[in-house]
Amino acid sequence: MNKTFDKTTAQGAHVKDENKKITDKAMTTSMLACVFGLLVTAVLLVTTTWAWFTTDTGSQDNIISSSYCTVEAILDDNGNPLTPTLNGEDQVYTLSPGVQYTVKITVSGSASGGYCKLSFGTDPEVYYTEVVYSDSYVNRTADPSDINSISFKISVETNKELTVRTGWGIHSHENPELWDGGTFVFDEATKSFVDSTTP
């Protein structure tokens, strides 16, 4: 019977009793070690993140200003500027057949450039002008004396209501239909501008 409750093995080694109660001294030592560990962790956390709250940065030399651009389109008939009807920010002109109109686009401001989009009446087709670079654009390649304006001539075969919408920046339209120095006739059959200066 005594062998049943004997805590020794055949070799005489003692088996640990897992149900043995911990003493008050051991409990106090464990608690103190945990509290000390928490305090050390808190001190390390505060000291390593203190820079987040004490460091500052500033700049007094940098001035940020937004770009601006003014794109102006003027149509005239033999030197007589036409007065457009305004539809929001769009300019609407009434064109007559057989008349050659001169379109001049001028861009001013600090943005890279601007352009115009032309359309007829309710037709969804839009015709782009080439980009007109402003004086401040650093990558300009044209003559600096007239870099901020272009002009071309257009005519129509029937009465048309032309809407001119201005835009600024550089459009992604790779092949603009209208460019500086061109003379264009709007072809009703193909609904496109034909450059009459090209043989």
C-alpha cells in the first residue's frame, strides 16, 4: 500500500508533484518580477517614441502656388470680331456658308498651355486644336515671340452653330484636327475638317 503513494521511481529519482501549493515567498517574487518587467517595458516604449512628440519640422523658403491659365478664342470675319452667345463658359457662334472665318487662340498664365475644342450644334463629335503653349512653359519649342497664340481659318458649307470650349493644360489627343496656319473646310459628308492648304 505504501508503494502506491511513494513518489520515487525504481531508480530512486523523485517525481515532481504538480499539485503542490506555491509558497507566499515564491508568489511575491513572481509578482515583483512581473511588475518590474512591465515598468521596464513602459520606460523603453516611452523613450523610443518620445521623438514623435518632440520633433518638429518647418520650411519658410517654400511657397506653393497653383497654376492659372486664361485661354481666349476669337472668331472674326475679315477683321470684324464676332460676338458669341455664351452657354455657360462655352462660346457659341453662328457661321454662314462661303465665309472664311479666322480663329485666334491666345493663352496666358503660369500653366503649361491651353487649347480649344470645337463642335457643331448637338453633334457629339469634338474637334481639337493643337496645344498652345504659354510663355512660362519651359519645354516650348516654337518661336518665343508668338509662343502663346495660334491662328487658323475655317469655313463651312451650310449654316452652322459652332460651339467653342476652352481648356487648359496639355490634352492627350494625339492628332488634333486644327493647327496653326491651316485653312480648313468642314466637309459635311465625312464630318471632318479638310485642310485646303494641303495639295
